[in-house]
Amino acid sequence: MSLLTALVARGSTVLAEYQAPGGRDFTHATQTILSKIPPNNSKLTYAWEQYLFHYISDGGIIYLVMAQDSAGRKMPFAFLMDLQRKFIELPSSSSAVLTSTPAYGLQSTFSPTIASLMHTYNTSPPLDEVARAQAELNQVKDIMVQNVEQILSRGERIELLVDKTDTMATQATAFRRGARTVRRQMWWKNSKVLALSVFVALLLLYIIVAQFCGAALQCAA
């Protein structure tokens, strides 16, 4: 899965968002990046760890997707352009309506669209959209890749580091819990095998003795 989370925001206010299930929670990282995006129209890619945050800022609305660096840039930007077109088609996407829309005010109406579009681009990206994105990337020379570390203050870097550490600690706790469960299951399995082995040994012993002493095990002196 190349695309991991995507959102549409008005400035730093998230209007609708979707995160792929089963992954890390990147809410804090995306909020930090949103707060650093300039208000002018722009396209940019921020690099953080092994992830790339691509965005298109147009008319005060930000379309952002976080992807693995292996996804490159053509496919994520094709996704963003497609996402922008679908968002503009919404009746509630007019400037007058968006100005008064609260945080996550379009979550119920547009988050399913983001999820469906992410699934499409993760499984079978439309080739014509990718080609169109490549053509626009070739024309726009100001789409740069910038490391997130360069735009963060020291406190924000620490917060992201703590957020990452907390995630790793949660994963470690889950791993330990899983390991205990596996050990418990193995103990029960070994106990069952041992009990079955003892039963089979006793049964074989009974059969051998019964051959000489009879089923009642009354052996003659």
C-alpha cells in the first residue's frame, strides 16, 4: 500500500480525512506540516523518515497525501489532482460555504470519496491521470522536495520524535502481549501433547499386560 493517509484542509483546519487502517497514526505529523504550508498557491513534497508528504495548495484549500517514498511522485500527485477535481465538484465546496465549515465538517460526506480514491490508486492507478500528472510536474519547476526537519522548530521536532517514540512503545507493548499469548497457547499445546502421550503409553502398557494376564489383569502366580 503506497498511499497511507490523505486529507483536504482549509489552511490548517482539516475538513475531511482518511487514514488506511492498520497503520500508524500520522495526525500529529500532518497537522504540523499543514501549519507550515504557505497561503499562496503551491505544490511541494516534504520528506519525513521513509515517508513523503505531497500537497497541492490552491485558493486556500490544501490537498495532502502521505505516501511511502517508494511510490515516487507521479502517482501521488495524480491522486491529488483527481482528489482536487472531485472536491471542487461538491456543492459544499464554494468559498462561502467552506469559510464557515468547521473542522471535519465534511468528514461524513467526503471521507468515503477519499477512501475510494486511495483504494483505486493503491491497486490500479489510472494511467491517463498519472501521465497528466507527469506532464504538469514537467511544466512546474517549483515543485521541490524539502525535508520536514528544515521547517520545524526544535520543540516541534521533539514533539514528532515523542509521537514516534510513543507509537513504538505502543507497538512494543502489543508485541509483548502477543508474545505472552503465544507462550500461553504453546504451554497448553505442549500440555495436551504430554497428556496424550501418557494416555497412549498407559494404553499400550495395558494392552501388553492384558495379553498375558487377561482383560481383568489377574495374572497367575
